[in-house]
Amino acid sequence: MIAKRVSKIYFTSLLLVLLMAVAVTADDSAVSRATLAGLQGVKVVVEELPPNVQQFAASAGLTSAQLKRDVEKKLQEGKIRAVEEKNWLNVPGRPVLSVVVNTHEKEKYWYAYDIKFELRQLAYLEANPKVRTLAGTWSLSITGVANTGNLQVIRQDAGVLAERFVKAYKAANGK
């Protein structure tokens, strides 16, 4: 009985710590920021949310379409051009800001999540310059835990990452 109570207290304490602590990982170094210099805008691509969270997320205003609108708005506020699909092939480097949200149900109605922003652009291989590919040159991610009642925190954290991208872009472009 006492062991069960201690176990519940331990689990609750651990859960509270996880809710308060949000991990941020990044490749937002001087070198990766330098790869943002000279970009004339970016195309924003947001992957569909995982099926396990979609039904709850929609009621919180969290959809991939809404995330895309949120990110594009942050770019526009930062004076960064959000490139439309039809114009993307004409933009030097063909930069894409990829947004991916992954979730894992930890227990009923609780989700661990990871949001990753990655700037990909056309790169040439030094060993074979004829080969061109989209390569990740800048990235930032954030990890947290949310329940079905507060999934809007994922949208808020995506907004934080969008602001960090704008800050990095401005630093690289002297704005």
C-alpha cells in the first residue's frame, strides 16, 4: 500500500517536472545561420499531424493548415517572404522551411511531442558537383508534454520556433 502511494507520488512529481521543462535542441550556430544569408524567402511546408492526436488537436485549433498560416504570419511580420508553391522553383536555393510535429501517447490523453523546424535548401556535393539535393542547413526543435485539454501549447511552441527562425534569418541578413 505504501509502495503504491510512493509510486503515485513519484509519477506525479515526474510528470509535473516534464510539464514544466521543455527541451529545446538546435543547430542554430553561427555556421548554420550563415546559410540563411541571401535567401530571398522560404516556402513553408507543414507535415500532417499524426493521426493519434488529430481528433483532439482540431478542437484546440491545432491543424497543419493552421500551423502553416501561423508560421507564414510570423515570417511576414519579420519581413521574410513566404514563397508560394508556384514561385518556389524560381527562388535561388529553393529554400523550404519544413515543420514537423511528432507525438507519442504516453498514457491515455497525455502526449509527448516534438516540433522540428528545419531549413532545407539546394546544396552541391563537393565530391560530385553535378549532384544537387535539398539539404538541411539550419534547424531548431522543441519537446514537451501536453494533455488533450492543452494541445494549444503545441501551436504556441511552434510560434516560438517561428520567432527564433525569424531572429536567425535577420541576424544572417543584417536586418
